[in-house]
Amino acid sequence: MATREDNGIRARRCLVFLVAIWLESSLAQGRRDVSVKLAKAPDGTVRTFEGGDGDVIDCVVFHKQPAFKHPRLLNHKIQMEPSSYPNVLRQSNQITNEPMQPWHAKGECPAGTVPIKRPLSNSPKTKRRDHDRIDMTNEVLNPHQYAVVHYPGFNGSIHGTSGTYSVWNPWVARGEDYSVAQMWVIAGTGDDLNTIEAGWHVNPELTGGYKTKFFTYWTSDHYEFSGCYNLECPGFVQVSKVFAVGAALPVSTYQGPQVERNITLDQDSESENWWLYIEGNPIGYFPSELFTNLCYGADRVDWGGQIYDSTGTRGTQTMTQMGSGHIASEGFGKASYISGLTIRTSDSTELATSVLHKTVTAPSCYGLQQSDDVVYFGGPGCPYG
């Protein structure tokens, strides 16, 4: 015969079960609430691929790409290839065949064109403050949470950086949230902050889904009016006809095969443009004319993870994951990592791991751990309640 205590235990278990069902339903509803209406094909499109991953890739005539509509680039001297490859790529043998993306199964863009991933028609290009690097020390106002390492340079002393990222598909709790693994190249302060950013993210509001995509971002005025993701505004000059910035990436498996992408940002010594390399292949560049400070070099470089919590709980009550969704101490095959972090200054190229500073803004939710030349980061988020 059940006792009153047994009935109480059953009641509590039933309540917990119902709350779990409600929470799962709420999160699932949030994840479904994403618009997937695409913009029209851009001017200069000569061919279009619809990848099985949901990406639509337009092959656009090189001179018709968005970059050349920027007022600062009207007299820009186009650079079709770097004046030289960064030493870090030559030394580490990272120059490989062109990196593959899922849309390649459909074909390739013709000569004289570049692949541009078609954005959503309602892509939040003007919502730059959601991407803003809000002061990491401001725990009261910060909807972002970080697990990052920093290399502090000074007065434009940094001219390149490189790192190899494991690629994952973290859970993002709501359509307005996102999870990122990236590098930041930074110069200036306040309203004059310049950044160039590259990495992978799960960003449903931007991409219309929950797949992992490569991305770039830039700003020359602290995310106020200038800059955007990928090629969604004039700025980045695409050169490669194979790699589509913003398109989907294959991802790693927990305790299984690890998918990596080497990302390099390097300032060309002749043009002062900042070149983007993927797996050692030059993809395109951010013209120096876009910037007020980065044209002279970077003051600082950051690497690591970031999440954005749209609910305003400052990232302390969210199930949005960072990295693989597992804690940094689990190590290789389980936690997300960046390896081979390097910095290029005017004098030399060097491993940066011995002089890194760490910032983890929500250590009960996300973490970071360095092991030799590998930085592990990420976590499962924070429980509700």
C-alpha cells in the first residue's frame, strides 16, 4: 500500500516530467520560428546551385560582386592574389587543394565568376548590435558570453594570425540566439573600433536554419553603421571561385572523426589588404580602404567561443551550447578546440600560446583550458531555474 510519502515522491516526479516536456516543447518551438525566404539573385548571376544543405549559391561575374559598390572602393586597385603567402602557411605545409563544401556536388562556378551564398530576404544586416563585442567585464549588461584567449599587441604591431578550428554543430536554444567559434583581429577603441572576424557559427536568424556555416564579419565603427556578415554588403572582395563564404561546413562527431578548418587572416605587405585563407587557399580580402585603424595593423587578436542569449538573462540561464557543447576538460574528440595559434608581427611569426590571456565570462556554463599549443573551449550552457 502506497504511503503518503510515496505519493509525494510520485507527484514531484510527475511535475518534473511535465516541466521537462514543456521546456522541450518551448525550445523546439523557438527553433522552428525561423524565416527561410531568400533574397533575389544578385546582378551578374550567370549560374545558380541549390545545395542539398539548403544553401543557394549564385555564380556572379567577378566585377559585379557587392564589394565594388562601396564608395571607398570606387578607385580601388583590385588584387587578384596575395603578393606573397604568409610564412606560417609555407612553414606548416598547410597550402592544400581547394577546400570542399557540400554544394560542390552540384558543380562549380565558371571562370570569371565567384560563388556568393544567397542571403535571406530579411537578413538582419542592420542588427549589428547583436553581434557587438560588448565589454566582456560588464556582467550586468552583457547578453554575450565568451570563452576566449587574447594576444595583446600594441599600436598596430600585428599583421597576421592563424589557427586550426575543430568544427561542430552546437545546440542553439532559440532562433534569435547564436553560437560562434572564431578569431577577431582588432584595432582601435570606442566608436573607432575596427574588427575583422572569421570562423564558424550556428546563427538561425541570419542563415534560416541550424546548420553550421562558415562566416566573416567586419566593422570600422564599433558595429554601428559599417560592415556586415560575409558578402551581404559592399566590403569583402571574393577572389576564389570555389569557396563560398557563408556556406555550410561538415562537422565533427563526438568521440568520432574530427573536422578541422585552418583559418588565416594576413595583411599583405604591399597592398595592406587583409587576406582570408582557408586551408592555405586565398579566398579574398578586406581592402585596407575600409578601415581607419586596421589599415596600419592590429592591436590585438582574440580566439575562442561566444554565445548570444536573446532573452536578456546575460547568458546565465540558457541551454545554447558553445563549441561542441561539452566542457573543455573532456579534451580531444569531445571538446571543441583551436590549435596552432600563431601571430605575425613586423619582425617575426611565432606561436602565441605562451603569452595568451584568458577570459571566461560564465565559468559555470562554459569553460576554457589550454594544453600545450591547443586551446579547448565550450560547454553545455546553463540550466534554467
